[in-house]
Amino acid sequence: MHFNRKATALAITVVLLAGGAAYYAVRASHRADATPADGDVAETAHAFLADWQAGDLDKAARLTTRPAQARKELSDFRDQTGVTSVKLSAAHLDSASVAFRTTAHIDYLGTKATWSYTSHLTVVNDPAEHEPRVSWHSNVIHPDLPDGGGYTLQPFAAQSTPTVTDQHGVPLTSREHPGLEQVLNQLRDRYSASTGEEMKIRLSSAGDSGGGRVIATVRQGKTGRLRTKLDAGVQKAVDRAATKRPGVSVVVIRPSTGDVLAAYTTGTDFDPALEGVQAPGQAFELVTAAALLEHHKVTTRSAVGCPASSTVDGTAFTNPDGRQATDASFAEVFAHTCDTGFARLADRLSGQDLSSEAREVFGLGQDWQTGVTTADGAVPVLDGADKAAAAIGRGEIRLNTLNLASLTATVQSGSFRQPLFVDPKISGKAPALAHRTLPDGVAGDMRALMRAYATATGAKGAAFGGVADQFADSDQPIIGWFTAFQGDLAVAATAPEQAHQPETAESVVRAILDATG
């Protein structure tokens, strides 16, 4: 960065009230007294400020008592601060002291700003030269510069932190919504640039390594308000239902739009509700049921049975609660989350059928652009016992609470709408799209199946749930997965359980629907 050296294009305003004169030419003769006359003060101050403003730093420095130091520090101010030009306006004369105002124009890494402040200089008679000179001290450049060199004024750009609001403009804070803290932090970090950069000036020494005390803000960032799709009212209901429930995660989606209205997690290192990748167990039977219905492998009334165990390619599958019913219909198999029934039925589907249903209808495994970091599900193409395990959410199937809420929202509306925390215009990313919708008949059957599950279990609305316990022989906890829709709300929760029922997760979902219904 360099000063604009076209001195004629720069205007300097020097108003020095001394003996009724507003301007003095540089005089050929100078006083040898310790204190210069007012006229000498005005002449010297004017000449120094004029040369500095014109960018002739050598000439300006020679008008000081310490030319070498003045030249270096004036150069540092120009080069290290990104100053492109200065306007120096003297305000008044008080004996040998002259106050002046500096207006510096800065261009730092493409960010432009104007910095204005007041400083002062003192003119003395130099005993060696017997001429008036500006008594050089570092604070001539800026009043906060310590004398003697070793310090510089450095600009730096800082992102202004936006206030995150819900879709109605209500501010959201982690203090009021602790379960939303990770989401809020991500939103503030990710979208701070969209609220405008601010520029600050800091006083740095050689050992600061980019630190130092901030002495000025020369460009204010725009007042940032990041409006999200969240809903403060729904979030409060989630907070009340989930608090004091260790390990619980919750997501609420509006099926008609895909808007994420609320989220809750107790994670610290990452957000398990959004970024978790776990085998969902019986909850994935939602997708398996849709694939079986869409490919006409069953109807809701088909007699399929729920045996105590099923063996597929040498792998035995059992029901966690020991349930069995030889003449159970598909609706009953669904309502009682009969793993053995679904494992047997998986043989009626190809591995591609199940994977395509998950991806093309429910959007799993696509690159979701929600506005925050998410894991978007994984359903690979599998065969044999691996396909049977996938049909009941075991093995290589990976979901999280957000994915489950989205599955339920898709069933409720009949089509996948990618979950959104912010408007795509803010994120700059187009949301993922499903290749096809659920056929009307299949969507109707799925909603009826979820209502039948709710009736069978005493749940509220249209619901579905189960546990993931394929690691029951290890020290891994049993995880309950529960989801329901009511009206235009789809709610999903996951939580550690003490038994083979999603009781904790169900109680959280029930409380949220009671509060929002």
C-alpha cells in the first residue's frame, strides 16, 4: 500500500490562529530561543503536516528533531496500516502545541475504511540547528503509540457476529435454549460473513504475533440478524420435554415445508441429533414397509406372520421382546415392530429396491444442504443376511434423529422436502431433491400403519418407534427411537433406554405434541 503522491489532488486545511494570521509561509530566519514564536510554530507545523499529507516523508521527517526515527515510523504507519492517503487538519494553536485531526483512508486486503482521530504535535527550537522543529515522539502519529518505536498500528478484519433469530424474528440464545447451543454456534460461525466485515486497529509490538490491544474500530459490520427456520415456541416445548433427560436428542420438522422448527442435543464434541451415524434398529422398518408396499410385495392385510425367530442365509434373527404370532397380518407386524417378520419379508425385495426406496423417495444418502453440518443417512445395496439385517435397521444402515424426523415428515406429506435450518438464499446451496414421491396409495397406507402403531402402543398421533439393540451382548446402551406426526409437525427423539421399549424417547415426543398440539 502507498500514499497517493499526487499532492495537488489533496487538500490540507490548517487553521492556526496566531497573531490574526491563518497562514504563514516558511520563513528564512528562525529564532534561537528555547520557545519558538507563534509564527514559527505555525510555519513549522504547517510545513510538516503538508509534507506528511503529500507523502513526502523524507521532507516531513527532516522537519522533526529525530529525522531517522520519524521517517521510519511515518513509513510504518503508511505501509503496515494500509493507509492510502491522509488528510491532516490543524485545529488550534496553544503556545507551542498544535492539535490536528487525521483522516486516514485505509485499504486492507480489499476492505476499505476511513479512520479519523485527533493528535497533537509540539514545535521546539532545535538547539543544534537553531531552527524550529517538530519535537518527535511516536504519539504524533497517534496518541496511543508508545514512544521510542517497537510498536505498530495494524488493521485486521473481524466478522461481525449475527444475532440468530427464529422465523418470526425472535432472538435465540444458548442461555435460553441450551440444547440448541451447537446449532446456534454453527449458524453464527458459518454466516457471520454475510452480515458484513468490520475492521479494527490494534496496537502491536514485535512479540504480539498478531495480537495486541484494539484501539479503534474503523469499520462497523452490518447489524447482523440471521433469520432461521426455527420456531422459538416449538423450541421451548422441546426444551421442557427434553431437559433432565441425559443423552436425549430431538428434531421437529414441518412436513409441508421441510423447515426444522426445533432441535435438541446434549452432545458436546459434536451434535448427535444432526451428525450422528447410528444403526436405527426397528425405526428403519418405516422405509422397509414403504418399499414392500410400493413394490406390491405385501398389502396391509397380508398374512405374513411374526415367528419367534427367522434364519436368513445362516443368520438367525429374533425379536428383542420375545414376541411371536404365527398368523399376524403385515399391519400387525408393523404395529408390533416384529423384526423376524420384516427379516423374512426382506427376501421379497432386492438390495437395490431397499436402497433406492431410501434414497429416491426418502432422500437418505443424498447431500443435504440444511444450513448446518449434518449426516444424511446411508443405505447401501446389500444381499442375503446383510439385506435382512438392513431391513430391520441393523448392520450397515446409519441414521440420526434428523433423518428419522425427515422420514416421518415424508410419510405425512407424501414427498421428501429436505430439512432446512436457513433459507437456501442464505446458505447459497440448493436443497437435495427426491427423485419421486410416495404413490398416494402407499402414502395413505403408511399413515394408516403409523396410526395403528399409535393405537396399539397408546401413543399420540400417528407414531412409530423401536429400539436398536444389536449390540446387546456388549456394553453399548440400548437406544430408543421414536417418531410421530400430528397435523403439520413431525417429531423424532432418540434416547438411552433401560429395556427393549423406546419409553424415554416416546415420553419426550408425547410431551412435545401435547404442548404444541
